[in-house]
Amino acid sequence: MRIVNLTPHEIVLQVSNKRITIPPSGRIARVATKQIYEDSVTVNGVEVPIYRTEFGKVEGLPPYSCLNCVHFKNNGGECDPEGQPDVPEQCDRFEPLEVYVVSSLVAQAVKGRKDVVAPDTGPTAIRNEQGQIVAVTRFQRW
């Protein structure tokens, strides 16, 4: 299985006393956003605008496809021999050839994809004295 980092940052994993660095691939997956003015609030005499963010389509992420499945590749371009559907989200045997590392926002936007993970930056992340993340110990999915 190949890991493809679709973030602009180096991902550092620390697992079983080993540190693994996954460099950015040069491609970035993002969720399109639209900013809509809603209101404002006064803070210390200064008017501060409030915008609502609407999320759109995910950009820069390869499509969820049987072409990225071990069974499809091993069966000469056919779906697995037990006749599973050609749609990965309906196939309980989908096993990706490539796993895409994306931001948590992108991963949440494509909930259920077995070929997408995000670094788990929660309590298990390793931080320096300034509280900045220096490594993660696992990935997560939605």
C-alpha cells in the first residue's frame, strides 16, 4: 500500500518507537469554501465583521474508484470474483492500493471513504514545550 500526502505539510508519525516522515506529494486536497457576511459585533469600540462559512466540493482528491482497489488490480480489471458492486462505498471488500492523507476537514467531507485518512491531532499527538504538534501516533477516519 502506498501512502500519498495530500496536505502541504510534512506528516511525522511516531509509532512503536519509530519516527516516519511522509513528505507532501505536491498535490493538495481542499474543501472549497464560500464566505457570506452575516453580522458584526463591537469589540472595544471596533466593529468586527462576522462571516458564515459554507463548505462546497472537495478539490484535489482522486475519485473513490475501484481502480484503486487491490482486488480490482489482482483480477485483471474486474471487480472481485464474488461479484461485489463496482462502487467502492458499496463494496465491503474494497482494499485501497493508495491511501490519501488529508486534513481533518477534507476527511470529514468524504466520510466513509476507506482510502482517506487524516492525522489524529487530538490528545495522542506528541507536542513540544510550546504545545505545537511534532508527531502524531495514529491516523483517523470519519
